[in-house]
Amino acid sequence: MTKIKTRMKSMSDTNLLLIITILVFIIMYGSAMGILGEGFLKPQTFFNILDAQAALLIASIGMSVVMITGGIDISVGGVTGLVTMCCAVYLDFGGGNILVSFLIAVGIGLCFGLVQGYLVAYLEIQPFIVTLAGMFFARGLTTIVHTNPFNVANKEFIALKDTRIIIPGLGTVNRLGNYIDAYVEIGAVVAVILVIVFFIALRWTKLGRAFYAVGGNPSSALMLGINVKRTRFFSHLICGVLAGVAGYVYFLHVGSGSPSHATGLEMNAIASSIIGGTMLTGGVGNVVGTFFGVMSLATIQNIVSSIGLDQAWWTGITIAAMLCLFLVIQSVVMAWKRKK
């Protein structure tokens, strides 16, 4: 009975924060459509945001999984950058093929997930310290692999990168009177599929329920027969693999290798997860909320840019303000629920 009550409480908190996130995004995007007009009125603008943020969305899914268990992983940006550089060097200088490059990406993420997951779960080292070391290690390796930015000239990769998925019925007519189809990149499709997969997995699988239980109360989870260490290990393993996939999707979007790629992505992933309703204390979160968190973060950045505030500090200030706003909302909502 206690287990059922705890589960219902956690899921109700998750759903409440999810609703708040969706409402804020709708208000924000609707305001942009009404005030800024033409650009945001085009469906392609939304798809362009999704294309640009696909890698961040995938990394944020992994981040949300780890945060639901009460942990954190700040190595995802470094792993994403390392994957991008390794795949770029392999395809451009090694004459490799696309399938092997993808396996390299997943393999790198898997290695980081295995090592970090073991250190956190079984050696009980603080996840912040472990993943901080992982971030520095990944950034260092990226510079060792190659030091200078370059574009990839592999023809098979370029063909894949330029592939577009047409979305019927949402195109627009340009100023010359020609109809232009709406489209998304392959990376965006992959990101959306992963959102659906992890939404189902977290809600309806034994492992997904274990993530919430461990994040909510590890001691209670242990008494209920859940292997807490193994659950934490799998959360970091999943996050590492998703960081590898995010690196390849990022690579497909930019088409180049550079030591500076994905700089700050880990901070944006944490911010997107929090904005999406995932709590730092663990036990509460939803990857659908993470999707809207990523889109909210990108939308506010586009709004700031559209009104002429292109300087980097304005983006940082805006993200900080938005993050603080959602942290306050979470605190107020949770405090209100405890009083009821």
C-alpha cells in the first residue's frame, strides 16, 4: 500500500509539473506568434528549432533519466563533442562508412556510461565528481583527436546530412508564390522517437518504475526489493549511450568537427530537464516535459535574438532567468501540495 501511495504521489507531481511546462511553452510561443509575427507564424520555424535542438533533446532525455534517480551527469556535453570529432576524423581522413561511424558514436557513449555508472553505483562516488572528471576527460580527448575545425567531405555522409523528411500539409508559399514543403532533419525524427520510447519505458516498464522509486527514496526502494545500485548503474549507462547518439545527431546537423562543438550542452541539458519538470531531488520527471523544456529554452533564445538582443550575454541572462522561474514554480507547487 505504501508503495502504491508513493508511486501515485510521484506521478501526480510529475504530471502537474508537466502541465505547467506545456502551458508556459504554449503561452511563450503563442506570444511570439502574436507579437513578433511572420517568422513564428510559419510551421517551418518550429521545425527549424527542433532540428537545431535535436542533439540537446536526446542528451536531455538521458539527463532526465539520471536526475529522476537523484543523480546528475555533466559529462554529456563533452561526450557529444568527442563523438562529433571522432566521427568527423574517421569519415574525413579514414575514408570510413556511415554505419561504422554511428557504431563508434554509440561505443564512445557506452564506454563513458559503463565507467561512470560503475563508479557512481558500485563504488558510491558522488556523481557530480565522477561526471565532472568525465567531462574534462572527454574534452581533453577531443583536442587530442584533432585540434582544428574542419568540414567533412565524405559524400555518403553529406547525402545523409542533407536528407530531409517532408511533412505534408504544413508548407508555406514564399514571396515568389512558390509552395515550399515543410521538413525536418533525420536527427529531429530520431529525437522524437526517443522521446516516445522513453516516455513508454519510464511509465510502463519495471526499470522505469525503479528509476522513480530509487530517486524518491532509495531506502524504501531497497526494502521493496529493488536493486538500487544496479538501477543507478543503468541510469548512467543509458545517459552515456544517449550522449553518444546525441553526438552523432549533432554531427549530422553541423557536418563538421571542432574542439568547441557542444560546449555548454551539459548545462543546457540540465536546464531543459528542470524546465521540463524534472526535480533535482529525484523521483519526479517526464521526458515529454523535457521535450517542452528544450523547446521552451530554444524559443526564448529565438525571441531574444528576434528583438535584436544578439549578444551572448543576453542569451545567458534569459536562460538564467527562465531557469530560476521554473525552480521557483517547482518549489511553490511542491510546497502547496504538501500543505494539502
